[in-house]
Amino acid sequence: MKKTILTLAAFAAFLGLAATPAPVSAKASTTKTVTRKIKVYRPSHYTTVKQVAVLKKRGKKWSKATWKAYKAPTQSGYKASTSTVKAAKVTSKTKNKTVKITYKAIKKTKKTAVKATSTDSRLQLRQAALSVVNSFRAKAGVKAVRLNSKYNAVLDKRATAKAKQYVTTGTYDHSGYESLPTYLNTYPIVKGKVYYHGGETLHACYYDANTGNATSAMASAITSTFTENMQDEKNDYQAIVVKKTRKNITNISGTYEHYTMMVDGGNHQAYIGVGHYGTGVNAMVCIVIEFHN
């Protein structure tokens, strides 16, 4: 009789038992989520921004992730408690987090031009204008004009009114010319000679009121603009009066008389008023100059 040798698997099959499959050698994978909620309390509406970081575990190690930076939305008239929620690294030890962004109304402050009202600062501005006048007088070979402070208050007020007129209308003129006493608007006779006064000149120019030194900004504007204007008027004078022609005229209005006022041979005194009006880069400074004997 022939003997049959059964294997273990065959014997199990003979008995009707299923064999246990061999274990698979693979590492288990696990995930977890960590959430950052950003609650935005805007005056107009409330929103929630969710930032979800997904971490994976392989073996004994967890992966890492990052919550991205979030920029708070702007709201006109309000300031956010924080402008940006910074980016942050997320690890297996990081917990869920909630960040609140609130908004507070911005108090409105009245913007005014940086003022230069002290005696010293106004004197600097008068001197800046006077330097331009005397520079042209020196080139013409006549004696320097002297600064007289007798009518400062009156002329400062007029200069301020003209600065306001320029800012609000874009123009300025000699309207309302009643700044000095009547006798200065006549031709006084002194020792048998008639003395003529030149009347009023106006010069307005913009300056930056945002600067930390308003006096310096005004003086710079006065010096550059006034010099440029006077050079144009000198050119007009030379073209019209000296060359007897109207070619190359830069000031059609004929204000070359300002130049003749400055450089005539009289021993004049100058009354100079300074005024300013406006805010920011739209601030205007104006000078009013009277020449008299």
C-alpha cells in the first residue's frame, strides 16, 4: 500500500480550514488637521477665514505645514487692530487657534497749514523777498532798498487774503487795494521835488506745508518764484522799453512795471507783507510789496 504524505497546507485544506495569509510589511499612515480661524469684525459685516493645515504621520514622525499670512481688509474711516496676521509654522504639537481682528473709528482731525506766524519766521520771509529785490537793484547799479516794518500788520492781512484768493479761485489781482493810508497813494512834494512811489506788487507761489520746516519751505518758494517772475519782467522791460519791440514777451499783462519799480534810482523803503493759506502741497504763500520814499 502506497503511503501519501500531506503538507500542512494540504492537511488544512483536507480539514476545510483556510490558511492565514502572511502579514504585509507596510508602515501605517495617519493624518490630523490643525485649524486657525481669523474672525474679522468689520463695521459693515463679519467674516471668518479658516486656514486648515493637514499633517501626516509616517512611522513615528509627523510632517509640518504653514498657516499663510493674512492681510486685514481696509475699511474707510476705520483702523484695524492688526494690519497683518503673520504666517506661522504648524507642527503636531500646534493647537487650533482663533485670531480676532476688530476695527476702530479714526478720529478726524482738522488739517491746517503749518504756520509761520512768529516774528522771527515772518522776518525771514520778508528778508527772502527783500534779497530778491536788492539782487536786481545791485545788477542795475542802484542803492539797496531798506525794509520798513511800519505797516506789517496791514500788509500781512492783505497777503493772507490774496493767498486765499489764489487757492480758492486760481487767480489773484489788485482788487481791494486799500492797504496803506491814503497819503502813501499820492505824490508828496519834499523840498520842491515830487517823490513817486511804485505802488503794490503781488507774488504768490505754492509751498509744501507737510515739511518739518515751514519757514524754510516758504522762503525757498518765495526766492525761486519771485526771482523767476522778476527776470521775466526784466526781459519784458528790455524788449518793450529798451529795444522798442514786443518780440519775446513773457508777461503779456505788461507787469514789467514791477521791474521798473524795483530798480529806479530812488532811495526807497520797502514795506513787505507775508501771508499763507491752504494745506499740504496746495499751501500758498503770498508776498505784498510796497515801495515808497
